[in-house]
Amino acid sequence: SWGTRPLAAAPMAAAARGAGFSARDFAFGLAGYLMFGLGYIGYMTFIVTLLREQGASGATVVAFYILLGCGVIASSWLWAPLLQRYRGGQPLALLNALLAVATLLPVLSAHPLAVFASGALFGAVFLSLVASTTALVRHNLPPAAWPAGIAAFTSIFAAGQIVGPSLVGWVADGAGGLARGLAVSAGVLALGALLAARQRAL
């Protein structure tokens, strides 16, 4: 799970009752993760085009990607304690909210500092959000049910990734262009945070 420390096995109570994966039990987590798939992929697909439209230089775009990569490198160390501590949807909610902020920053300002902060924050968060769903499954299900749980989250994420670019592109074709499209992506991520916050530990 992208460098996070190994998680403890699911609680003994869950194992004792032989619990399997039920989508109903993880409904808010799955919904929050769907919003992540919908929202983050719009940023990854269109951010450079937006920066170019805003007049960013080649050096600015390169620096943006360097900072995004540095964020990715640091992400597992930054968020491992959070994923270890919480058994519910809190990590998924927090990370979705931070991604919403990262996505909105270049919409609100074309200043290089806003662009760089966006790239660094986005890089520091998005892969750990993937890891947060693995942690959610492993914290709340016995090992025999982990594959089914992880498969469900992977499938819902894939659906979001497929639809996301089309959604942002459709919005961007109207008034406001790509800035409006990424603002919608940020809104989708914020909705994902609200949904994930309602996911309770089993």
C-alpha cells in the first residue's frame, strides 16, 4: 500500500463472527472513493493545459512537476500514522478535502506560488488516498475478506477515472473553460470528503 507500515489484522470481533465484505457496510467509503476517482483524474488530465492557458512558462511547468513528484515521495511517511490510527473513513475524508484544496488553488490564482503549492499538496496526498482504502478494508475485515473489499474499492475507483475526464471536458466546453472544469473537480472531491466522513468503523 505505497510504503505505509503494515497494518494490524482486523479486529478480533470481526474475525470471530466470520464477517465477509458487504458493500452496504462500506457504502459511504465507496461513495467517497468514487468521488476521488471522478475528481482527481480531471486535475491530472488537464492541469498542464490550464497552466499553459494561464501563461505559465515551461520552467514553471517543470518546477510544478518536480514539486508534485517530491510530494509523492514524501506521502507515505506523512500519512502512515493517520492510516494506522483511524479505523473509519476519517483518512479518506481528510485526504479528499486536501485534494479539493490542491485542485482549487490554480483555479483561484495563476501565481507561481499557488501553482507550486497545488502541485506539492496534490503529490503529497493522492497516492495515500489509494492506500487509505486498503487500510479501511484491513482495519475492518478479517484477512479472508480483504481481496473482495479491495476489489470493490478498485472497481469503483476505475469507474470514476473513466467518467472523470469526460465530465471535466464537458464542463470546460462551456463558459469558464478549464478553470470551471477544475472547480467542478474540486467540488466533487469536497463531496467525497463529506461522504467519506460518514463511513464508520465496523
